[in-house]
Amino acid sequence: MSTEDRAKATAKNIEGKAQEALGNVTGDPEDRAEGKAKQTQAEASHAKEDVKDKIKKAID
């Protein structure tokens, strides 16, 4: 996984956690849902890149 892709996914995860926390504080279910969605996207990005890394290692 490229360092840039991992950094983007980590940033999206942090952004999602912050948005979810804001939703919890304000009681806004839309912010909570959007925050969780961003976290899920970040997890999927990490998983996709991990698979790419495993395939690359297997080929090398």
C-alpha cells in the first residue's frame, strides 16, 4: 500500500470519528451516520490496499 493511500484512509477515519463524536454531542443522527460511513470507507480502503500488498508479495 502506498504511504499516500494509507495516509488518506487514516485521515478519512479520523475525520469520521470526529464527525461521529460531534453528532453524539449535538444529538444529530445525520452527523453520526456520516461519520460512521467515513470510518467504514476508510476501513475498506485499508483492506483493499492490504490485499494488493499481499498479492504483490506473493508475486515477488
